[in-house]
Amino acid sequence: MPDFTLEEQYGNHICGIDEVGRGPLAGPVVTACVYIPHKKRKLSFVSGLRDSKKLSRTKLEYFEAYIKEHCIWAVGSCGVEEIDEINILQASLLAMEKSFRAMPEDTSQGMSALIDGHMLPKNMPCPSYAIKKGDDRSCSIAAASIIAKLTRDRIMEKLHEQHPHYGWDTNVGYPSPAHKQAIKIHGITPHHRKTFAPVREYLETQAA
């Protein structure tokens, strides 16, 4: 269960950062940075924070409302062009840096960051700590995962309105069988990641 053990270990003025969207064939990778002020940590919603993958849409939206009301947060992203240019890992790390830099300056001053995963962005402007399975261990990272997931899901749901063949309203760009079949039938969109195997293989087939 996430708690504040890591926040207390590394210093109370610390935020959590998490990413969503490494695996999809389409759409951006999105990150969020969340700082839960010390005086807000005992609010009732905080004890229910979980990794976003373990929450229903209803629960995600419930927690999102409280996070946005009581915490300080920002999002960052890298689009498909950046993903294809520098690879998805580096794009994820860059988006994490972007989300921290988007935080209000009066909050980020003197702040440290807990970052989900085992790698750190190269140019983080603050002391940062890589936390494996961080969204299961840190309330700050769990909160960031919720903001990042809903932000990205809504982007893909909006794109679904323009490109309804791919099922992005349900698979949010992940390589479901229906999504991969739609690529074979309808081709790709500007929102597809050209360096990802099913998309790349389609392009190679077309070129041949």
C-alpha cells in the first residue's frame, strides 16, 4: 500500500512523478508531477491512493478531483515525433523532466523528486530518486500515476472521434488485436508511432 515512508526518507518537500503510455502504438507518452503538501497528507482521500492501473475509471476520476483540489500538480508529454526520434524510453524520461519544470516555481524551489522506475532523466533540475514499483510504494507517485493516466486517456478518447476505426476509446492506443487489425485495413494516422513494430511493419509492407 502506498504511504509516505519514502517522502519522509528523502525529505518532506518532495514530489512524485510517473508516466503513462510507453506501450501504445499511437499517441503521446504523458507524465505527471504531484506534490502532496504535508498538511494535506491526513485527508481521507489520501489513504485510498493506488497505482492507477488498479483503479476503475470512476475511482480514478474521484481521486483526480481531490488531487487537483488539494495538491500541486503539472503534466508533461512527448508526442509521436519525439518518440520516433529519440525512442520511447528517452521520450518518457524527457516528459518526466517536462512535468517537473511545469510545476509552479514557488513550489518547485528546493524540491526533490521521487520518480517511478529504475532510471532518471538526464537533466532533472532537482535531486531525484528512482523508485522501483514506486506507484505501489509512494502516495505521491500513485497520485501522479492517476493524473497522468486520465490525462492521456482523454487525449486518446478525443483522437478516437477523429479516427474511430482503431478503438482508441477503449484501447487508448495499446496494441489490441482490433487495433492491429485496423492498421492492416485502414493504414496509419499521424498519431501512430512509426518506430513501433506493427506500425513499422505496415510501412515496410507498403513500401515493398
